[in-house]
Amino acid sequence: MSSSAPSRTGYAPVHGLQLYYEVHGTARPGEPPLVLLHGGGDTIETSLGSLLPELARHRQVIAFEQQGFGHTADIPDRPFDFEQSADDTVALLDQLHVDRADLLGFSNGGTIALQVAIRHPQRVRRLVVASAFFAREGGEPAFWEMFEHAQLTDMPEELRRAYLETAPHPENLQSFFDKCVQRMREFRDIPRDALRGITAPALVVCGDADVVRPEHAVETFRLLPRAELALLPGTDHAELMKRTGWLVPMIEGFLDSPAAAE
């Protein structure tokens, strides 16, 4: 579980899954919840554990673990897929009776958040996209080549330990790793016109030493019609979500700012 005690946890029936979720904080009148989407290989705790309790001080936050991640058991013959995860996200909102939400996605979760905004635009009020690719050219060639020969021994120890401690079937670690790698090997670019069609206000966040090239974050910002941009200095991919002193006021200011025609 996250480092702050959730007010509610549960498992929601979603597209053949029992999707694990946590609800933190208290809803403010007239304000949608903030939904957090963790990164690849992660759990709620490893991806969002530093940021979640800070954001939940002033709003309701929903975090969940995607297919095969953390407490959510896998469907063995269903690959990990960004579009499917976007549809799972909206199906969870249906189960929780949430008509519209703000989304914050980190890394692969940011790509999923973009897919939610493209596939289900009416369900998204505002969008925070942190360290996320929309196209393969957003990363150096060496980053993508890494997935061509990835082995389980390459999995970060923190992520390995988190999987073994939380997964309902920890014996499936190798399968989990293989499916995470395969999703990145088969990464498909999101068409730029699809990003141009996202109408929700967006905040694009990236570290200046991230696996996502800063130039890619700038292009994401340019393509999204109603976007703001934050590049964090001296910050790599692993550090980004731990920069709470910078991120929390920026995210809260963005979510709370007035926006026309929402």
C-alpha cells in the first residue's frame, strides 16, 4: 500500500480483471478526483509513494494497479497494452461512479493517460503527463535497444521486491517482466494529430536528465492545444516523482487554476 493510509481499498471487476485500487483524501465539492497512473514495472508505492500523500492532503486521489501489476492479478493470455489500459482506467471510473476525473500519469502511465484523453475525452477534465513517450523518437536509440536483450536480472531490485511482496502470484515474476519488456519492444507511436485533438488542459513534466528527451517533452507541449510545460533541473527518470517540493505546488496550482470552457 501507499505510504499514506487510504480511506478505502478494494478490487473492482474490470474487463476480466480484479483491479486493485486505493482511495485517499477527501473529495471537495464540485471537484473531480485525481486518478494516478503508475509507471512500467511499478506498483502504486514504488511509482507514486512519495507524491500521493502530499496530493491527497487537499483533494481526493484514486490510485490503482494495472493488469498484472502489484495486487492486480494478470490475465495470462492478454498482453500489456496502452490502449487496453486506458479502457481499463475508464471502466474502473465506471465502477467507482466517477463521471469525470483529473489524470496524472508517470512514464508508461503518462502514455496511458494520453490514450484515455484520446479515446475517452469526455471523462478527462485535466491531464498531467510526466516523463512519457508518445513516439519512439522521444528516447535515445540505446534506450529502445535495451529492451531487445533485456533479462530478468536487469530488473531493478526495488521493483523485483515490490512485485514479490504484493503480487497474488509472485511465481509469475518472469512472465510479468517479459510482458513489460514486450510492450516496450512493440511500442506504437501515437499520431501527432491525435495529440492535437486533446482538448483537456495539460501539464507536461519531464526531468532534464530523463530517459524522455527534453526535446520530446517540448514537442508534446507544442502539440497539445492547451498545455503548460515544466522541465525539472538535475532530475532523471527515477528521481522525478520524488521531487515533491517542486511537483506538488505545480500540480496543485495547475489543477486549481481557472480554465475557460471546461
